[in-house]
Amino acid sequence: MTRPEPDAQATLARLDALGIDAVAAPVMVRQTLDASLPPPDGFTAMVLTSANAVRALAERGVLEQYRHLPVFAVGDRTAREASEAGFERVSSAAGALQDLVNAMTIARMRGPIFYPTGKHQSADLAKALAPLGVMVATAKIYDMVAIGALPAQILAELGGEIGAVLAYSRRTAEIFATLATSLPRDKRSRLAMLCLSETVAEPLLEARFSRISLADRPDEDAMMALALAFAREQTGP
């Protein structure tokens, strides 16, 4: 499990409930940034593409300023984090960025929109919403910092005792591929990479990982189904 904490532990708990042995090896650590934030007045909504944005706003002590805004969240986990943080009007696109854009299009959303996000973005929300004429105020309030190396024991067990890796984001996949460059070819060919989407899988294909499987949908439930299917393949009928 390559997700950062605290998401890694939540996913481990779900895997354990399915009877799947797993270990956490987060390849990134979140750091809250001291970026300037726009005043809360004048926005029609806030957009969240990661629960880490909610956590960073909480660490900055500014959640209360923005709680009056309706929230458009990319997925259910992010929506749940926003609701637990006290936002009362929260909707989930239950998917990826394009699903979020579609939901905002259907809602006839007008700007300006507040978008707290990470330093590294896999997609440009402002560009995606430009055809709607929506102005997006982007604030990069956290950074996901890559670790320097995988734990030696985990690296040694990849493609052996550890048969699969779960990758939830493109950047996570990129970092993992970099950290696993020393993995021998035979182990690389045996290691199953279970990916949230095609976008997540692309860096792994480029790094010559050949056993790649994609979730049916870009959400946690689909990833659990993918992990369970893999586990059942290992144990046989």
C-alpha cells in the first residue's frame, strides 16, 4: 500500500476486513505550505480534489472561514472528509477530474471558485473549467514530498512475498517506479500493479512493469474489488 498516511491505514483496515495481508509503505509525506489564501467572500463554491486539502486547511486553522461555501468533491472519500470537517453542503462526483467537471457543468456552476490543492497537480482544473467561463482561484496549500527510499525489507520482498502494489495516484506511481528501479527484471515481471486508472498506470508502463490491472471505477470500492480478485487468483479455487 503506497498511499500516504492517514489514508494508508484506512485502506489497510479495509484490506484486512477482506482477509488480505498487506503492509503500508507510503511513498509520500504531506507538508502543509504557508501559501497566501484568498479572502472567503465572493466565492460561489469550493472544489476539492483531495482530502489532503481539507487537512491542510485544518492545520492552517482557517476551515471556519470557508465552511459557508458549498463543496464539490472529486470522490466519496474527499466528500466524507469535508463533511466531517463541518462543511454542510457537500456533493461528490464519485469519480475522477472529468466526472467533477461534468457534475459542475450539470449544476450550471458559476464562478469564482476557490480551489485549495497540492503543489503537484496531475490535471489543470482551471483549464478544464475554462469552457464554462468559470474563474478558479487556485491556492497550493500542501506538498506531497517523496520519500528517499523504500524500506529495505519491503524492496527485498517485492515480486516475492509481496505480490502486488496498490497505486492510487499518478504521482504515487511515478515515485514508486523511481524507488523500485533496482528491482530485478524477474521480480518486476511478477509484481502485480493494481491501479486506480489508466492515468495512474502510465508511469508504470513506461517503467516496464508488465502486470498492470485497472480498477473498474476510480474509487476505493473498485480498488478493493481489484485487490480481492488478485488475492483469489493467488489462492486458487
